[in-house]
Amino acid sequence: MSVQTIYLLRHTKAEDRSVLRPDVDRCLVEKGRQQALRIGNFIRRQQLQPDLVLTSPYPRALQTAMLVCASADLQTQVQETLWLSHGTAAEIQLAQIEQARADWPATLLLVGHEPELSQLLALMLGCSAHQLSVKKGTLVAVQYDAQAGWRLLWSLPCQLMR
């Protein structure tokens, strides 16, 4: 496949960190659910239509992915993948993408966490991760071209998806 578009999405607003609840169990709050619906509406209106959705298995990422897909009317399957979990090194994430890219469809959505998404994006673009910050609910489009490699198409925070 010569050109492939990958959308990176950081999960939307989740419960605050707490000593009473492990980080892995944090779920979306109402604001996060509304943000995910807004992102899904944006995807539908812009006809972005990812053919595959891969998400971290953490509840906040999985909930984001499911709400986005429902709101966008996507008929695609959502797959949980451990390599998108919080704490997985961006180098491992990029290696997974590079390894599987030829078998994936032309357009896919990856739902994950920070700081891993910024680090992954930095690796793709060949820049410093300190120059990037993917805020909650931000959708980033990157494209892979076999001739030119990775390039950033755009990055849009949820609040601008009206």
C-alpha cells in the first residue's frame, strides 16, 4: 500500500487520578463522553471513515473509541490492543505500526494516551517529543507514503470541532 492515513486520538476527559482508583480503571466523565460524541460527529461530517479502529484496552480509551464510532456511524470493528496501553514505549508502538502497516486498510484510527501519542508522533515526524503535546480529545492526521515517509496532515483539538 503506497499511501495510508492514520488518525491518532487521545482519549477524552476521564476521572481524575486518585489513590482510591487505579489509573488503569479510570473511566470517562460526562464531559469526556460529550467530547467523544463531538469527535464522532466531526468524523462523520468530514467523511473521514477509518476502516479499522485500534484502541488501548484502558476503559477511558475504549469508551472514547466506542462513543466516537457510534457517533460517526462507523460500521468498522474496534479492536483492543495492548501496545496502545499507557506506559508502552513509543518505539514499540511505532514498531507495531511498521510491522502491521502493510496488512492494515488505507485509513485507520488509533486511540491512546499521553505522553505516548506525542512521542509516537515525534518518532514518525523525526522531531523532538518536547515540541509536541496531544491534548485530551485531539485528533491528529498523519499520512504514510512509501516514497516520502510520514508527514503531518493536521491536528485538531476537540473544542474546534463544532
